[in-house]
Amino acid sequence: MNEDNFRSQMKKGILELCVLKVVQFQECYASNISERLKKVDLLVVEGTLYPLLTRLKNAGWIEYRWEESKSGPPRKYYQITEEGKVILKKLEKEWDALTQSIQSLNQPL
Amino acid sequence: MNEDNFRSQMKKGILELCVLKVVQFQECYASNISERLKKVDLLVVEGTLYPLLTRLKNAGWIEYRWEESKSGPPRKYYQITEEGKVILKKLEKEWDALTQSIQSLNQPL
DNA sequence: ATCTAGTACTTGGTATTGCAAAGTACCAAG
DNA sequence: CTTGGTACTTTGCAATACCAAGTACTAGAT
């Protein structure tokens, strides 16, 4: 056990929430999302982000359209679906509840 | 992907923090910890808690002493170590930073 | 004494998922 | 046509939460 890996471990399971939060406002492709998360010190590497986006898409929470790029191959621009918006609200509630729970452990019994 | 498992997924990686928070105040054995976490809806089952306690002990963040019990086998009473207290402070800072990061995703760009 | 129930701890297997690394594919500039 | 940049994909590994079964000890009932 190593505290240096702790942030990475903590991220497990909340990255879905973070990605949904990012794409809820506007269409993004992977690099947009990656940059946005990087700005808030939630670095996600390709090997994590792309499979995650695929899982979210297969779950029907996000969808994408192809768009040509001037500088390279076409990009998948993701947007949140109506179902995704519902899920996002649920996940945000769960997140708030979790932070409350942990907060409550700051005092004995 | 299924939102019902989300809370379980979110817990990944933060249970160490929760257990350290619980044992920082007083010696506990596994059932004490389990009950405390259950009260704040952070249910942890045996198969998760016991290996977790072993990992924390092997990392030197907690230690235990045996104590006889009137109703059953002896119990391992865990307490936090000095090193554990240092780690706990670090993890709490990481946790605060993480919640700040996620909070900041609640508005566009 | 032996059996049963309750408690405490341990162990083996599975599924999930973040990550590293390698691979594929497309485009533009030299 | 080669090189470099960008975008997406795939494979394998490691960590770990969970489930399920198992071990071990004590106390009380039969």
C-alpha cells in the first residue's frame, strides 16, 4: 500500500461522473474532455478515457457523431443523452451523499 | 454499466481513508468499524474489510493487539500508528482536493 | 461430554476498471 | 514518400470490492 497511488485509487468509480459532468454542457471529443479534467488535476490517460467513453455510450448515457478535422483524422464528438441526464442527476445525488458520509466520520462516534 | 452499482464503485479507493478516520479516535475491532461505517451508509462486508485491515497493518498505518472476548474468540483491536496519522492527514488533503475538483466541474468551461 | 448457535477472522475466486504500452489510421507539410 | 501530429483502438496487467465458503473459538443447552 502506497499513498502515492491514493488519488488514482480514489478516482476509481467517479470518472463516469466526471465525464458526464463535462459533456453535459457541450459536445466534446476525447481531447476536450481530457484537457478539461487535466485542468482540475483529474488527469485521465487515453487507455482509461477511450474505454470509459465506450462504456458510457454502450450504456446509452452519451452518444457521438463524427466530425471532420482540419488537422488529422475525424473526431467523435460526444454529447449527453436524455437518459444520461437522468443518470447524471442520480450520480450527483450519490456523490453528495458519499461526501456527507465521509464528512460525518470526522468526529468520534 | 449500471447506476445501481455506482455507490459501490465510488467507494473504491476511499475505504482506506474511511477506516483510518474511524480508528483515529479509539481502538476498534472489525465489527466496530463495520457498524460505524454502516451507520453512514458505507456498508463494508467482511470479505472487503478484513483484507483491507491487513493491508493497512502491513503498510504500518495501523497496528493491533489481541483482546479476549466474553462471547466468542479473541478480537484484534486496531489503533492508528504515528505513521498512520501522517498518512491520514495526507489522504484527507487529497480527498478535499478531489471534492474541490469535482465541484469545479459543475459549470461550463 | 457433545452439540448448536453466535462471533471473529481467513481464504479463494470473480468481475470491474485504471493504466501502460503497442497498434491502427488519417492528414498535412517538407 | 517520409515524417510528425492527431485520434482512436486493443491487449495485458494490477489492484481491489465483493461473494462464498471455510476455520476457529466460546458459551449455553441437551
